[in-house]
Amino acid sequence: MFDTIEKMISQFDGFITLYLLIPVLLLAGLYFTFKTKFVQFTNFREMFRLLTEGNNEKGGISSFQAFTISLASRVGTGNLAGVALAVAAGGPGAVFWMWLIALLGSASAFIESTLAQVYKVEDKEAGAFKGGPAYYMEQALKNRKLGIAFAILITICYGFVFNAVQSDTISAAFNKSFSTNPEIMGIILVILTGAIIFGGVKRIAKATNAIVPIMAISYIMVALYIIITNISLIPHLFKTILDGAFGINQAAAGALGAAVTQGIKRGLFSNEAGMGSAPNAAAAATVSHPAKQGLIQALGVFTDTLVICSSTAFMILISGVHTSSSNDGIQLTQEAMITMVGPWGSIFIAVCIFLFAFSSIIGNYYYGESNIKFITEKKKYLQLYRVLVLGMVIFGALASSSLVWNLADIFMVFMALLNLFAIIQLAPIAIRVLKNYTQQRKKGKNPVFKAKDVGLDNETQCWN
């Protein structure tokens, strides 16, 4: 009976991804790209400048810390295990569709994170700011019920299901490399997670601020070494990816649909553009203008997919293990690393996935906490949420990989659709904010935002 339920969940996941998620995600990305006049490309240099801008105001966290919290959630199992799942199920062509959804999705990321900044509120207890889709649904759309629905979805999706995916991947990687018992791995993760999540957002910011750059750079350096030492294969690699994305043979064999579906689905799981997750971190930043965080979060999508996901994909395709191995997910990535650098590669991936996924657990937890506070300020519910998060971390370490991944995909679809429904309606506000920012930058100013300048008199709590 359990196998039948798991099969039904898998089929439902495939249906809603193909007929709901993919068309809406692509159309929304195109719409935002054109409406913002290609903001993700025309402001690329500005994104890097903003990343180094400090926080000179009291309260809140810096732009860089907000960037690392959101990147901590983006950079996780999706980059190492998710890419391998996409290549195993959809072939090399899935990589192209991951790139496409990142390029278009970065415009969606700009819109949602800018809106999160505009409609953020002060979190007096934490000495910071809080916000996200639930907050702009209530304030801008005047629909608290819709906000509560989203808050419930993101809490279940990130706090519970996505964290189960992270712990599942850590458990599988350590079991392959060190034969670690999943129960023991689950207990270790619970202890480490509990020590951080009971410390509040400032501790989360400090932890991710330290972990993310180290883990990302070390992984990218090894992947670059593999790519550079096999540089002669790169032209053929791109040809293989493009053939897989558009090739006649792939279409005839029915593999083209799998490439599109897997590439977009795993791309969204990894970079989260348009899902409504990163805006929760973006709202926490203390900046002088909302567009600053919009641009920084758009950069996060590029960093996640075009750099880190591509590194994993290239490594797998260069090694060729995807054509002969029966494994997928993190174990396929481990096989690729072993093929390219030797036995130590499996241990390196296990350590990397621990750092990647553990930082994601921290970032995912914060998204749930922010939305629990939106629903109620009663501390007993926040404490209950923390306990349930730890329970799902153990569940993920012990449960079937296919079950936790399919559940994650389903909740991801519904969350993304609800958020896109809201930001499509609110896009004109974000575009006015971008125009205001651009005008000030052209005058050589450090942009400072006032709600009245874009026709939002007394409609926001922090910008009046």
C-alpha cells in the first residue's frame, strides 16, 4: 500500500509540474524580463557593487548577510544532488533548461525581493526586519487570508519537507563515503540544527555568513580544476547539452520532454526564483532602497545556477558516469568526483554536501520562522515549529529519497504558483521602485527610497 501511495505522489508531481509549473514559470519570467527592460542583464555590474555595500544603520542585517541567508537556502542539495537527478532523468539537455530558467527567473527574483523590501515590517523583538510574500499579500493586495495560506505553505515546504530533503541527502552521502548509520547522522544534524535555530536570526546570519562563501568557493575550485584539466572537451560538452535540449533524436525518443521537465523543475528547486522564499531573507536587510535587495537577490540566482549548478553538471558530463551508472542524486555526483580525482573525491563531496545542506537547513528554518510570526506572535507556536523542524530532520535522514523529493516538488509547485499570482499583480509597483532607483543613480546619488515618491503614501510601514 505504501508503494502505491508513493507512486501516486510521483505521478501527481509529474502532472502539476508539466501542466502548471513550467508554463506559468516561463511566461512569468518573460513578462518580468520585458517589463523591467532586462533588469538582470543591464544591472549586472551594479549587483556586485551593492554586494559590498555595508550596513551603517542600527538594527537589521546587512545586504551581504541577507544575500548569504538566501544563498544558504538556494545552495544546497539542489546544486549537487538535484543537478545529478536532472541529468540522470533528463539527459544533458536538462542543463540548458536549468540555465534558461535561471536567466528568466532572475527577473522574477528581482520583483519578489523588491516587493518584500517595500512591504517589510519591523521585528522589534529580534531587532531586525521581517517580510516576504505573506506580508505583501496582506498589505498590497489587502488579502490576509491569502497571506496566511502562503505562510502555511512555505512553513511546511521549507521548514519541514525541504529540510527532510537536505538531511536525506547528507545521510546518503555519508553512508556511501563512511558507512555512517542514518539514525546517527539524523541525531547529529538535530543537535547542530537545534543549537543554531534557538539562537535567533542574528546567529543564523553569522553562521551562514561564515559557511556559505567557504563551501561555495572550495567546491567551485575543485570543479574548475576538473574542467580546466579537461578543457579540450568543453566544446563537445556544449554541443551535447544543446543537442539534448533541442535534438531531433531526443525528441523522437521522447527524451526532450524529460529534459525540459527535469531541467526546469530542478533549476527552480535550486535557485528558487519566483517561489517566494528568498524575499523572506531580502526583507530582513537594512538598506536605503528596496531595489538594492532586488538586485542582490537576482545575483543570487545567477550564482546558484550558472556557477555552482553548472560546475556539478560539467563534472558529471565530463566523467561520463551518467551513461553507465545506475545511481542518481548525490551518489552520482560522488561517482563523478571519484572518476575525475580519485577515491578522496567521494569524501570531499560528503563534506561539501554536509556544509551545503546544513546551511540550507538553517536558511529554510528562518523562512518558516518569519512566516510563523506573520500568522501569530504567540511564542508557543514558534517553539512547536522548532521542535517539528528537528523531527523532520530525523525523518529525512531515515525516509525514502524518492518520497521526500516528490513531496518537496509538490509543495514547491503550489508555493510558486501562489507567489507568482501575487507578484504578477504587484509588478507595476516594483517597476516604479526600479525606475526611482535608476533615476537617482543616474544623478550620481546613493539612492534613498521614500514611499511617496512612487505613489505609496502611507501604504508601507518602513518607508514613510
